[in-house]
Amino acid sequence: MSSKRIIIISLILGFFYGCVFGFETKIINTSEEEVWLTVIQGDSTEELHVAPKSEKTFSYEVIDPFNIKYNLTWGSSDLTWYWFADIPLIEINTKQADWASRKFEPTFCPLTNKDKSDVSSMISSTYNGFSEMKKQGFKLKMIDNCETVGELFALLDKYVYAYPFSVTIDKMNNGVAIWNSKPSVTEKKSDISYENETKVLNTTDMQITHEMQKKCSYEIETNVINSTDVEVWLTVIQGDSKEEFHVAPKSEKTFSYEVMDPYNIKYNLSWGTSDNTWWGYAQAPVIEANTWQPGFASKKIDLSFMLLTKKEKSAVSSMIRNTYIGYAEMKEKGFKLKMIDECETIGDLFALLDKYVFDYHFWIRIDRGEKGVAEWKFKSIVTDEKSKRSIDPFITYFEKATSNAYYIRFNSCGQSTKEYPNLYWTDFPKAASKACKYDFIVLDPRSNDGGGQMQQVQFFESLINKNYKGKIYILQDKYSFSAAELWMIAGRYADKLDMTTVGTFTGGMQRYGECKSIKKGTVSGWIPTIICGLPDDGKWKGEGVGYEPDVFAYTEEIKDVLIGFGVDITGIEIQ
């Protein structure tokens, strides 16, 4: 090591030794035991006592966060448990009598050369936004200059704007430090709110077994919708207890009631006239019953309480380990396959996927026959109530010319079949030869769930080959997903074609693709197999957020926007 390097480290350690840091440690005792926290620094010892069932935050100062130890002791008079920690601690929770969870403050931990090398490699070799970082003044040697985890994270705060972007550094016994980028949207008009919240069904960090569930009380809501003009009854049976709800004709009512054991409950739905009655039976919580035609009722069952089988756990593990391209990212976040084995119920598994899978394409379904199908999908983190889905019929494709514009409407990029023919597959690539004769081209893939993209490549390359110099407007909305988020392909030609996106943010289904359909027993999955290359121009705001439009407009405003740009849309309805 050079003398210059030794001087730098000495200065940094000297800086830490000369500073006073204030720390808060929150102790939550839920185990009805006595709890003590001892903070040890050098010859100084401070003992803090926490009474049973208390929640208290202690503040104290330390001179050097690298030279500090915490000794937590808790238990009854005849039994004591304890453990040590040697970096700052921000929360301790004695959730069980013989176990405690703890949160560390790992930002003071020194970075190893391996840590720095790994982060540099990820950014320079994999991250699409590396060139944008360099434009902002970033250099890889800045990572080498970082001494602590906190300094690295401050550097990422300054230069990384892409969302989502995550770096996880595992400091083993000292905890895991995670840096996540944050979504940023400057457009005010959209009234969009962001949520990045994971609903965890088990908030106790304990596995809830079937026997434990029998001791719990659950509140269930059942919505009974009667649209058939007949009398309707819902009977809830649990053991010897029976409760009957009567629903008048044409009513919609939600009943709330408590059950002790969701495995031991039956629902009998009866409806009909005086001379004819139909009924439906279920042995799992029913969340909605709908008498949508006289001889039949649909019902939605809450399958989250149902126990997972070993085959179902094995099937999900196999799909993730052997096929899913995002498996490596899941592991970086702390995921381990054994976590699936530890899931007791379908709800536990879905809560686990909520935490570790950040991918709109990925879905898992578990088929329980007559009881229904449980499905996990990535939940959108964008709420935009003003954005409405188009009312155009399913698989709409048409082309229309006006005095100066060529309009192409397609709300499906799905493959054409005999049952569902789709002209997008055959006509869209050829449409360029007609569209290139007009000053404006309007492409309208709004409210489109995606499908094939090669047709778009052929369309744009044909325009380039024909030396098209007109203006292209691409319409989009929050229901434009995957291949229908045209900027993924169009953005590659932005230096050769004059293009503007108009609408709202897209759906944000872009990170992974080339999905494979897999079925193993009762489990089926739609599993992405490749990483998608996205345009490096700043429009992409993240999975579940989508591409930011150049001109923000809701459906009812798009027509006026195009007219304002001089586009003749006579005879074209944008709905």
C-alpha cells in the first residue's frame, strides 16, 4: 500500500475519532420479559433497562461508531438470552420469548475492495444509464474513493436517477445495507401518486401454522351482488354456528363477520323464485358472490388461507431457479429458495413474491379446482384515476388517411389466430409504404396488452429506408403494456425519425421479456427469460411506472393536442 493511501485512511479514521455521533435505539418488547441494553465503548458502559411490554427509544452519543458494542439481555428470572452487536443498532424487537429481530445501521461499515469492484462492474458493464451518469460528471474512480457504505450510497444518490435501481451490500453479522433509487416525475398535470408498499400477510416474523390459526379470529367480508331479480340468501356455517343473511332483489350488500378457523367454514348461497331455487357451496372464505344470470352464480374465494402442498412449493421454486431471468436480482435483495419451503399458506407465498419480485410480466397461478384459482401478479405502484381504458372493441386494427396524416389504430399486438385474427401482424409492417406519403403519422396503441414487436422494427426501418422526413406522433396510456409501449422500439430510431409521444405514462412492463409458459401440476407460471434493452434517454421511469410522455394528455385531450400540432384528424375518433 502506498504512503499516500495510508495517509488518506489515517485522515478518515482520525475524522471519525474526532467526531461525536448521536444515535437512537428503539427497543420494542412484546414478550413480557425483562429487557436490558448495554452500550459499551472503550471503558465506558451505559445500561438501559426496559420494562415488560414497553416501547422506548434511547438516545446517546458515541465518539467512534467502529469501536462500539451492544449487549442485549432479556428473559425471566430463571432464563436469559443475549447477543452482541458491534455496529450501531437502530431497532430491537423481542417478538418471541427466545428470539429477537434487530436492525443495524451498516452505513458506517468500511467498503472492501471487492465491494467497490462489484458495484463498478455492475454500473459499467450492465447498467443502461451509465452514459447518462458520465454526462452528469460521474467517474468510476469515485467509487474507489468511497471508504464506507454510506459514502457509496451518497454517491449513488447524486448520480443515479433511473427507477428502479438497487444495490445491496451484505455485511453478514453487521446487517444488509440496501440502496434504492426513487421514482421521480416532474409532470404536475397527471395527478399521479406513487405507492411502493408491500402487503405482508404475516407481520409477526413467525410462521403461522394451521393449529395457531384455529386460535385466531379473522374478519371476513362477503359482497353479495344480485342482478337477477330473485331472492338471495347467504348462509355461513362454522361448526354448530350458523348465520343467515337475506339479500333483497336487485341489491348489492357487503356482510362482515368473524370466523375462528377459515379451514372449518362453509358457505351456502341460495337464490331463486318460489318454484325454483339454485344454490352454490364453498368451503373457503367467499369474498364475492354474483347472481349474474338466473341459473348460475359466480363466486370469488379467498384462497390465501389454504395450505401449500410440497409439490406446489417445489414447482414454484423450480420455475424461479431454472427459468426466471430475474432470479439473480431476487438473490441480491436477500431472497433464498428455502423461504418458499418455509411458506405455510398461499398467502405466505404471495407475500414473499410481493417482497422480492419486481416484474410486471411474471405471474404465478395455483389452481384449486372448484375452490378457484389463486393468482399472483406484480401490483402497479402508480395510481392515476383520471386515466381510462379505451372503449374500442377487442383486437381493433384499422388505418385511415386524412388530408395530411396517416392514422393507424391497433389495441393488440397479440399473435393472429383463426379464432382471433389480428391484422397488426400482417398489415402494420406494410403500412409504412402508405404512411410515408403524409406529413404526419399517428400511431395509436393505447389500451394494448402487448405481444409481438418485430412488426414495429420492420415499420420504423421501412420509414428510414424511404427517407421519411415527416412528424410521427405515438399515443400511449397507462394501459399500454409491454410491446404496446412503443418507445422501447421507437426510441432506438430517435436519431433518424422525428417522433413525439402523447398521452399519459405507459403501464411499465418492460424490464424482462420472452416469457415462457410453464405448468407443473396445479401450478402454472408466465416466466420471463431475457433482460430487455431499454432506450437510454431518460423517458423510462421504472417497472410499474412506465415511459414518461413528451406531451401529457388524457384520452379526451389528445384530439385537441394533435389539432394544435396541425394534424388533420377528420373522421377519427380517439376514445
